[in-house]
Amino acid sequence: MALPPDERSCCLPGGYGSTLLGVRRDALSLGWMGGEFPLVLGRDASGVVVECGSGVTHFQPGDEVWAAIPPWKQGSLAEFVVLSESEVSHKPKSLSHTQAASIPYVASTVWSALVVTAGLNKDSCSGKRVLIVGASGGIGILAIQLMKVWGAHVTATCSRSAEGLVRSLGADHVVDYTSGDTKAQLETLEKFDVVLDNVGGDTEDWAVTLLRPWAGAKYITLVTPFLLNLDKLGLAEGTVQTGLTAGSKALKNLCDKGVHYRWAFFAPNGAALDQIADMVDEEQVRPVVEAEFSFSKVAQAFQKVEQGHARGKTVINIVAEDHPQ
């Protein structure tokens, strides 16, 4: 259980709009980390507010909150995390911190992809045909549930071993990519309005052909060369190259196939987490925690994540958990 810090040993470097969060749980999310060395990993957090800047109006010490931490800030594998008010949301009352820590990063990423980039919302989703490629990981698990809450028809691809999980989350149709040609199986179905691609590689070459042509359909991928370009070419040239690649692909797919090609990225969004929290407490969205590790076994947790083929999220216990509510 996180304890309030001694005032003499804790400062609030973020200023007036910052919240100091005592971390209880972190769901392990690998990705680019900004900031100075040593880097602190972890993008998800669930914990208790222990101190607030004078400009904070929606939170107070003692509030149980959750958050997805921006990549330019130090991560959540620490006892305390400093965040801006806009990045934090009140934790669902129905979840323990272990359960809650499995959701913020994937929820914020899915919101960025399907709401901000694809333009879907609770009023426009009903009857839409959505394909989720790579549906058994954290992103897919949240995307299936959000789309079903809003009334979409969801087709999901996963391995045979994950089919039960994916169906239990509400997927209307499941395609087993281990049982044959995935493209051929999907081509027998009605065209889609939105494709969310969590796999990348050659997938985008055939996934865009599954969209309704000249009907405003969108292909959204979360697998982009952005970080690879930055590593290889540097910030300036890498950013330019990334923009040229994205622009050329968008233009080609619009002209040749009549579909919109878009890249999506994680973005912290406390307001989105507020809505997800309501869905969780209304039992419309549920967490899927595949594995839980103590803080002393962080290395083993990373090894598990690096193996791939996830069936939910891996969570690290920073401090002793209280009993689930």
C-alpha cells in the first residue's frame, strides 16, 4: 500500500497543474521512453494521489486514480509518479489496482486510433463493420469491447488458442490465422468500414483491400516506421521521412482503392479514461490480466512480454495490494 511521503523528502517538479501519484500497480507496456537517464520504464499506473499542485481542481490527496504516462515522462516502475491533471482519471470503483493497471495505456491507444483517427463514437458506431487484426493482445481486447459497447459488428483475427477469449469479449466473427490463409478467409466476408491493424508488416497490403471502396472506409495501423526512422536517420530527417511515407501511402490508397490510410499513436487522455472508467463500473468493459509479478521480478515480467502472443496484460506490483473492492 502506498504511503504518503514525508514533506521534507518529496517535491512537486511539475508545478501548479501536477499530481503526485503513489503507484500501486503498473501494467507492463514496452515503448519509447523519453527523459534523462536513468530511464524509468512502465506506461500504465494505478495508485493513490498523495500531493497536488495548487492549480489542480479535480483531484485531491487520497483519490484513487489511474493514468497512462506520456513517453516523454519517467515511467511507472517507481513508488511515485508526477503527472499533469489532464493525464489522470479516477480509477473505476469496481477494480483493484492490479486490475485497473491493465487498462490505461491500451485504452488511450485504442481511443486515439478508433475515436480520434477513425472518427468512431457512440453515435456513429452502430452497424459499422470493424475488423481487428491481432485481437488477443491488450489493444485488441480493449478495442473489441469498446466497439461492442457502441454497437459495431466486430470481426477479429487471432490464433485458435485465443479464440475463446476473443469470443467472450463479444467478437461477432473470429478468424483463426493459424488455420489457413487469413486474407482468403476474410475475403469471403462482407467488406469492412474500419480495419484496426495491430500486426503490421505485409498485413497492410491485403487489409486495405477488405475495406468498402469509395465509402469513407478507413485503415488504421498502430505499427509504423516512425521510431525506426528516428533511430536510423535522426530527429529531423527521420520525421521528414516518416511524413513522406505516411503521405504517399495515404494518397496512393485513396486514389487507387478509395480508402483512407492512417497511422495512429498512443496519446495520454484523462478524459477518455473517465469514459472508460464508467464503462468498467457498468460492467461493459472488463480487464484481462494474464500475469502478475512482484517488483522484485521485473526482469521476468519483461521476458514474458518479449515472448509475444499475449492473452491480456502483464502487471507488476509496486507495493503490496489491498484487497480488491
